[in-house]
Amino acid sequence: MEHYEIVQLSKHLTDFYLANISFSANKGDIIGLIGKNGVGKTTLLNALAGIERADFGQILVDGKVAKRTFFTTEVDYLPDKLDLYDYLTLQENIDFVLKVRELENDETKRYLAELLVELELADQLKTRLKDLSKGMRQKFNFIVTILHRSKLLLLDEPFDGLDLKQIMVLKNYSGN
């Protein structure tokens, strides 16, 4: 069983100091970060995803310090704004993501097809990303984020722009 531990993670930012954040989680746990805008939730997620380095503290996986390869191979992260290619179609964006992440296999393609149907985007593959509504774009971003099916899934405001039905579907897939 995977066990993740954050030990006294700290980061200096321009306006404040994110200080001594510690918590642990086991495989399958869901943890939410709640707080006012600007208190460092996204900064913490960026550190957990390996995008930003913390000034102090450690991230442990099964009691060992997480190596750089952990962040690149075992973490899927949906930031609050995922910047794919606006002028490409959904299919073109998918083809790009599959190629870059080396996911061009039958299993991933079946999973992708399932996600597109379940999240009601299968008929939008020829639509340019910029032409989607906020909620549809968020669902698409979620799909391309979870395609790798990594061990750790980090979501920053994943339900922004979604209705209740869509939120329930995303929650179901967040645990897979």
C-alpha cells in the first residue's frame, strides 16, 4: 500500500510564507484543501506535483524521499488552468497528449473512449478547444489529466464551471 507523507513543507512567497505544512495519506484517501484565495493552496499543490520546489520540508513515499522520477511518472496534476492548444480540435489535442506522454496503446485508447462518452464529449472531437464552454473545457482537461492513471491525482479547482451531474461523474473517475 502506498503511503504519502508531507513533512513540514514550507515556501516563501512574495506576500506570505507557507509554513510547516504536514499531513499524510494512504492510497485511496481523498484530501481537500480549504482556504481563502491567495493563502497558498495552489502553491502547495504545485510543490506536491513537483512543479515548484519547497524551501524546506520533505515529500515521502512509503517512508522514502520522493525522487524526481516520482513526480514525472506517478503524479497526475490538473492545475486550475491547463493550457492546451486552443486552436486545435479536441482530437488534435488528444493525439498530441497521447504522443507526448507515450500513451498510444489500445488500453489507453479504450479508456479514453469510455471517458469521452461518460463525460459527454465524444461528439465534440472535431470542435476546437477554444469553442467549448467552460464546463466542457474543464471536463476535457480532466480527461487528458487522468489518462496516465498515475498513483497520485492532484486536482486544483476541478469542479469549476461544472454542474452537479458532471461533478458526480468526475468524482467517480477521480478514484480510479
